[in-house]
Amino acid sequence: MQDSNVNEMNRSTPYITKTEENVLHTYNRFPVVFESGEGVRLKDVNGKEYLDFGAGIAVFALGYGCGAYNEALKAQVDALIHTSNLFYNIPLSEAAEKLITAAGMGEGSRAFFTNSGTEAIEGALKAARKYAWNKEKRDDHEFIAMRQSFHGRSIGALSVTGNDHYQEAFRPLMGGVRFADFNDFDSVLAQVNERTCAIILETVQGEGGIYPAQPDFLQKIRALCDEKDILLILDEIQCGMGRCGAMYAWQKYGVAPDIMTTAKALGCGIPVGAFVLNGKTAASSLVPGDHGTTYGGNPLACAAVSKVFDLFEECALVEHVNAITPYLEKKLDELVGAFDCLSERRGMGLMQGIVVKDIPVGKIVAAALEEGLVILSAGSDVLRFVPPLVIREGDIDEMAQKLSRVLKRLS
Ligand SMILES: *Cc1c(COP(=O)(O)O)cnc(C)c1O
């Protein structure tokens, strides 16, 4: 048995020391150095195995070491890695077609590839401002965003992130943002005025604590946007890409956005994001000169995106998510029933959260790591479960056993 607490046997120490001596300390990292992965399991430098219910923060949908994905990347590395957006490239043409098809946002919709989710949000905000500018030629347009939301850390994305703790030290932020309460339509209505150009929200709030939008909330917002020609921006960066039981979570609501953002599992580990504009928005917003990126949509990233969409189809991943979700929900509900410190489960598909009382959630996450289980937190008191989409019932059983042991120890 290897024990990562026994210092002389701990191979991770030099890597951790070197990292902390050189990388800006913006994360309180857990003292684990992962070295390899296979399926839904990770291995650290001490050879210890971990069952992964975090997937690199809802990224690695396909599981680690997916042969077909790795081969596609290797082939693209040998063919061509980068060209810039001054030219066309083959993977871009293929990835864009597959994304537009998966999004299903109708005739004339168009995608723009970015390097991250944050940049997808930036692009979405700019597209909305430009659309409104084209209509009214005024420069005081406003956004409505939600409290407890998360859209990223750049100044623009942070400005629509409804979390005082993240914003506080970085003011003044981008102007023209009003906040409403998620799942409270009247609070949204109260913020609408003639300057409102877009409403931005996550279909399922992730970092804020795993809150799915209620169907009537989203439907009323859609109707409001239609009535006033306000754009609806749905952030699907975490909840999209099959995680919630549809390629994009909004597809389960019968309500489509004007602008959608996607990232995280879009490249399954290759840094890539995108925003997609529906036909109406694409026809009257960003044009040459308005927006750009050196890397965005480069051949390597797009080869990843293209292969990810192929594998989603070949492996019927969305169907698998729908088939396995009831089992995960049942096991999590059993845990909630068995432990007084767990009070509520909520979520959609393989994006689930359990509310914790009395024990700091970080303590549970750290103890789970010792037990060989990677889980994440969300908000201040929620345990987050966002496994690779390829998990099976046996993995869920193992997760529940490990978590039970951890909770017994801490209770
Ligand atoms: C992670 C996340 C982002 C930011 O994406 P990055 O790739 O980290 O820039 C934005 N919105 C949501 C909902 C997210 O979960």
C-alpha cells in the first residue's frame, strides 16, 4: 500500500514545491500530482488510483486515454497545428459544421471558435452589443445577468458573473450590467428597460451550486426576449455537450437561445470554446474587423472538436447519459437519506450536486481524495458530481462506497 502522507515515499513533493515556487498562487491546489489516466480513473505519481467524478471540471467527457480521440490529435499534429484565421483549414470546416448541427439553432446560424469558455462569453457579449448597435446606434446598452452565476474571469465575463466575492477587488468592471435572481422571472422583469440588449444565464448554474433553470422561468424569459427583441444568451459551457441528457441542456426545455456559449467538454481537454449565433443574430452583428483571435479555431483544436462530435455519435453518449442518470440519482439520493450532513440533491443528468451542512465541503473533497475519489465542490456548500460521461453503474457504486466511508469518518 502506498500512502501519500508518508513523506519519504511521496514522489509528488518536488513537483509541488517547484510549482509553488514558480506558478502564481491563484489556486489552493490539493497535494496530488496526476500523471496518467485510463477511462474514468486517474493515477498520481505515487501510483495511487483515483476514481474521477470531476472530469477536469466537467471537461473530459470521453474518459481518459480514448484511443480514437488520441489518434485524431496525433494525426493532426503531424499534418498541421496552426495557420491563423487569415486562411481556411480543413478541421475548422468540419468542426463548425458538426457544432452547428449539434446546436440546431436553425437556418443561418454561425459559430465562432475561441480558446476558452471565458472568451466565448466575451464574444457573445460583443455580438449582443453589436446587434443592438445596428438596430439603434446608441452606446448605452445593458445586460441582465443572474446572481450566483459564473461566466468567467476576464473583465467582461466577470462583469456578468453575479458573485461579489469574485468582483470586489477588480472594480470598476464593465458598465451596463444589472442582476436578477435565477428562477425568479419577476426579478428579471424588474431590470428590463429600453436599453436592455441581452439576458445572459446558465441553463444549469454550475459554480453557483448546481441549480437547473425551471422550465417556466426559461420559457417566460424567451417570450419576453421575443416581445422586446432582447437577445437570450445561454451559457452552456458546463451544462452542455451531453452532460444534462441532451447535446445542449436548453434542448430539453423547448426554448432556444439567440446566442449560445460552449467550451469545457467541447474539446475534451484541448483548450477550445465557441459561441454560436442564430440566423437573426449572425445576420446583424459581428462582421470583419469586429472580432478576432490568433489561435481560435486552429486546426489542432478543431480536430479535437470534430473527433469529439464523431465519438459522441459513435458511442451514443447522450443516450448513455440518459440511461445511466436514474442510477446516479438513486445512489446520490440514498447517500442523502443515509447521512444527516447531506440535505438535498439537485441537478440534471450527469451534472449533480448535494447540499452539505455542518461539515465544510472542502474537507469532504480532501478526504475523498485520500480515499481515491475525485469529487468537486460548487458554491460554498455543495458537493458537485460531474463524471466523464462514459461512467458505468459499477463506477457509481464505487463512488457511493468511497463517499460513504469518507462521510462516516467525518460525521
Ligand atoms: C467554466 C465556465 C466558464 C469559463 O470557462 P473557461 O474555459 O474557464 O474560461 C464560463 N461559464 C461557465 C458556466 C463555466 O462553467
